[in-house]
Amino acid sequence: MMGRQKGRLCLLYQVDFDVDTLSYSSSSAKEKVSGTISSFEELYSAIDELLEFHKTDRLEIAFKLIKGNVGGMCAKSFPMSALSIRLIGMLNLCMGGENGVQLLHLPFAGTLYDQPNLFIEAYYVYLDEHSKYIRSLRKNEANRQ
């Protein structure tokens, strides 16, 4: 459903910086930030500027303020990096259990508290996305009946 939901711009399938330009704008009582985006470098700079303006590290706030032919950017539309592929690979090797999302193994020596923060954060992101997915499946099943 990426890119087809109203209000979500899919970077992978709807934006070609050779022909497309995005824009962003946000204001407070005292100041305003705005600009145009015509490359990936400008996109990353705009996200940094919006996060600093709102004094947050929550990317979805910046994504909502970037506009193209539709409003808002889909957080799942960024290309996969080598780091994200590695983290997902580690998670797949370490998880299991009855519901498939329990940490059964740890990728590094030691206890849970000895694992890198990046791995633990990736695990929590995975859990959050998995729970949203399961919730949407249940909602769709309820709507069918």
C-alpha cells in the first residue's frame, strides 16, 4: 500500500528527483522554516532542519511536513541501508518463540544489557511495526465478517 494511501508520499515509487521537487514548511509563533528539496542531500538536510526546529528526534514529525504531489512522506519508503539490512538479519536470527517476536538468542556476548543500544532500538522498532501489522490484520478480518 506504500504510496497509495492518501496523505503519504512514497519516496521509492513516486519521487524522481530528476523531475520532481518537494517542499517543506513549519512555523511557530516566533519563527518559520521552509524550503525546497530536489536531491537526497537536500532531503536529509531538510529532515535535520525540521527535527532541530521542533526539538525532537521523531522522524514522523518531519515526514508529515514534507510535501510533494500529496502531503506527507511514508516513513517506510526510504531505501534500505547496509546497516538496516544487517540489523534485520540479526533480528531474524535471534527471534522466535510462540508469537515469533521473542528474543531467544542474543547476537553479542553477555546479557541483554550488554547488547548494543542500536540492536535493542531496532528490536523495539520491529516489535512496534509487528504489533501494528497484527492489529491491521485483525481489523481487516473483523471488517470482513
